[in-house]
Amino acid sequence: MQTQGTLREGGLGSLLQTMQAERATGTLSLENGSDNASLYFLFGHLFHAAGAGGQGEDVVVDALGWWDGSYHFDPRAKLPAEETIKASPAELIAAAETRRTSVGAPAGASGSDAWPQHSAGYAVVEPTIDAAAEGHEETTPPLTVPLETEQYAPAAQSGLESWAAAQEEAPGPPAEPLAYTQYSTAAEPAAGEPAHTPYSPPSAVATPQPAVETGPRRTEPAVFYPLPAGRAHYEGLKSAFVDFPRLLRTLRADRHTGYVRLTGSGYRGVIILHDGQAVSGNGQVLLDNAAFLQFRRQMDSGDGVLDVIELNGDTVLAVTQLFSAPALFSGLLGRFVNLEALLEYLMEEKVPGSVIVIGSNEMGVILLRDGSILGAYTESHPTLDQSTAAAAAIAAERTSRIEVKGGGAPTLSTIDVEAALTAPY
């Protein structure tokens, strides 16, 4: 389909058919004089519509009755989180056809301006009137049946090159593993000071416990570290609408660097992408195919919302270390720690990693790289900032705790996405 044109060229009904056939994602904007409407598609599924008269299916049915006007399709528009349409395009077209026959053609319309005899693959069939019923007014509306002779094949240029290329391309081989520079963080302790020994965290990401507990043992919930904000390609998408394999292949073709985050009932996961290759699983188990399959299983259940966020390469590597690097210090009580002095020490040692500050209702993260602060953010304010004031405010809470992760992380291997997409679970 063309990305813009007039409704006289085939009507909204044929556009809906084409969008569905091409599994298009984006916003279709319609204008007809002073009237306008916006229709939102995800992989060909029409899930929301908004216009001057409100939202939902009535907006689409009204627009199907426009015999003139123009359209514009934007495949890169940000999609809303609302879902106001449950009916299929065929059902909406049938509803518009029924409304059309009950009210008649627009006043003054004749010839090419009159209502078409078919709309988007549906022909009008007048009911047969029995001879005994002659002289009585017929009130039964025309029926609609599919037109088997009409084909609605998409044009070669659809305006969705990225999605089409990703669908047609043959899967490429997995990228070479991403090697992290080995950093040494060992330092001789001063006289009388205890030495800190790094440890390898377990596969499940849990709130770090103090090495020595002075009170009753507490069971801590699993921690899913907050992620920094970036450029949102898609935000708040309902996972039930998403063709997950096609999405990953598209992101690989686009050499996407960032992350795909899934949030559902009792589940939060993230797939981190570097140059289109998946380098991490989720916050429960990291860096293996089992984590990817868990993410895929949750996607297939249709329970959750999906965000696709773009970040720069340095931030992606820092976020990967946030989830995967070993802990250098854990369980530090914030009221006993001089956060500014701690950051100064880590920057002097050029430790690549992160400082996580866990408060009673908020979590903050400070990302470190090349002896400087790459950026800091919190759950409520995820935009990366050079200032660490927000994290310091959390650390000032009496119950806050601090964890430091980083140092010589192992080489991170990419996930063979094609194999993981076809593996049984």
C-alpha cells in the first residue's frame, strides 16, 4: 500500500484489508473535511481508534462511511496503550454496510460520488421478496457476503520496509561474543582495615544480604533492577498482539541496540540487544537460553505489556553489567556509607559497573564506566542524569542499603535466537 492517498482510490475498507494482509504496524490518519480519525495497528491488528466523536469501534464504522477524504500512514508513530477495538475488520465493514443501507447514500451523491456497490471485499445482495409479500414494505436490510473474485494484494512498496525485510531475510549466523575488558579491582587494604572479597551471585537475582546479620533473618523478594529511559520505538504494547519472532528478527535486521522489556502478572523480564544480537536473558536467570525460553513462554501467554527502547552502546554495556556482573560490595547500610567517597574510590580504580541504592519505596542506579559516571537514574525518574543527587537522597534513608557490582565480568555470549525460537518448552 501507499503511505498516503485519497479514500476515493478504494475506500477505508480496502485499506483495512491491506493493513491486515501486510501485518502493518503504525498509525493511519484519516481526514474528510472537518472530520478526522486516527487508527492504530500492531502487526496488522486494529486495536484502537480515536476521533472527534470519541474512541473505539464507532469511530471506525463512521470513517468507513466517508466517501471522500485522504489518508496518511506513519509506520514509526508511537502507539498508545489503549485497546478499544475487539471486532475484526470484516465485522466493522459489515456494520458500516448495514448502517449505509439503513440511511441511504449521502445527499447529492451520484455517479462516481455515490456509495460504491461493494466495500473491501463485501458485495451487497438484495433479499428476495416472496410474491405473496408484494405490496408490503421490505424492512430486511441487505445481506453481505464475501467477494471471492476480488483480490487485495499489497503493493510492492508498502512503506514498511523494515518489517518486510525482516520477514523475508534468511536468519544470519549469531554474532561473535561480546568481550568485556578485564579490570582488576583488587587493592591492598590499609592497616587495620578488613579486606573485601568479591563473590559470584547466584543465578536468581535477589536482594543482597549482609555478610553478618545482627537481627532476625528476613526473606527478601527478588529484585528486578530498574532500567534507564531511552528512545521508545514501541511502548505499552499488549504482548497478545505481538508476533514475537518477527519482532526479534526485525530488531536484528535494524541492528537495534537497547532492550525489550516485558511486564506481566508476577513477571518482569528484559532482553538486552547489542547491534541486533540478544546478549542477555531476564532478571530471573541471566545469559542463557533457559531465560530466553522463559521470556518467550510469557510472551506466548499473551499476559503482559512490551516496551522496545533504544539506548547508546555504552549504556547497553553498562546495563548488561548491572544484571550480570559479580558483586564487589553488598548489603552495605546506607547510613554508614559516605556515598560520595565510595564513588570517588570506584572512579579512581576505574571500575566499570554500577552502584545500586535500595530504599524503602524507591531504587536508584549509578552507572560507571572508564573512571567516570556514565549516568544515574531512579525508578520514578529513569532519564539518565550526571547528577547523583536523587540516588544520594535514597541512600540517606535510615533503612537504605547499597550494592556495588562490576569489575572483571566474564565474556558474554550472544543467544542463538533462531534456535531459541524453535526450541520446545
